[in-house]
Amino acid sequence: MATNHLATHCSVPPPSSDSFSKALRLDLDDLQLRLSLATADDCAKGMFFNGALNTIGTVGGSVIAEQCRQASGIRKYVDFFNYPISSFLHLSFSAAKLLERPLGGYGTVFFRLGEQAVRDFLDSGVGKTLLLLAGKDPRRLLTILPSAFKTAVTYGERNTEFTGEKQAIFTMKRDFMPHPYHEGVLKTVLEAMGATTARAIGHRTGPLDAAYQISWD
């Protein structure tokens, strides 16, 4: 499903120690590092591609959305089929480059894409089941959220540790999306639970790892 240029990117050698330190910054160079760490088994559902393109089109117009689709190397996405995360990285980093100015920075672009990803997931049958299991309880939601991720993507590990009545640390290991993306994911999913003033602040701890301080009222 991926085009030849994606396969070439995935064959880039692992980063040196110098590039490791640079990887902790969110910029367009970060794309190459993430691609170098991806394998053919690392995939995400088509719904996230479609949702991202809808958001990109709403903000930047159909021409920019088409540029991002072309960057992914895939012509069409079926919501519940798996597609290479390398394709989604190409799509989303293209969006970050093209929408940086209108949205005010790379981080804001990824945050918006993360918001949309949650909305699309919660509209799916799996997402609706998640809401029923959580029962509008943010703590219960955060407990089962690591398992929910496994229904949406094929990679990574997640864990929830509660640090207070309405506080938690959510850790992600080997997750390919930049931390502002998951700030959007976590804040939006908490708001879907009815949480007010939900906050999710991510701190990148490695090329594909991050920890998120979560709180809500």
C-alpha cells in the first residue's frame, strides 16, 4: 500500500547520539527520524487519514488537503483498514508545514489533528463501546484507554498512573505521533466524558516516547 519513497525512508539507519538530542525538538526534520524507526507492521486505521484530511481541508482548503493526501502515497482510505503509519506521518507533517502559519505553529496543527482523531474514533462502534464502558467516569476511561489504543493502531505501549483524585500520568512508548497530537487526543477524550477544564501537557522523553500530565475538574 505504501509507495516506494516511503519504503526508502523506512530504510534510513537508526539515529546517532547527536541526532537523538535533536529529535527531542518538534520540527520538520523530526519526520525522518520517525520514519527510520517505523516498520511495515506499524499501522493506523483509515479513519484517522480521512478525518485528518477533512480537518486539513476545512482549515486550508481542498488544494492543501490534496497535497497532503498525495504526500501519504495512498489514493484512498477505508475507515477500518490498516495503513502504514509512515503514510500518516507524511500526511500529517505535510499538513504541519502547509498550515503552520494559519494555525500558529506545528504544535497547533498536530493538536487539531489529534482532536479530530478522537472525534472520529468515538463515532465508531468501538468508540461508542468505550464510552459505555467508561460510563462518563474519566478515571475509568483512563484505566481502559491503553487497551482502546490497541484497537486503533498496531504499535506502541501505553500506561496510566493516577497521581491524585483527578490527576494522572499517561505514558506512551514507541508511539509515532508528536506529543501535541496526543495532547489533543487526551484533552478531547476527557471532555467527551464531561470533564471540565481538562488539561493534558506532554513531555517528550525519547524519539518515540512521551509522558502526559493529565488533570480535570
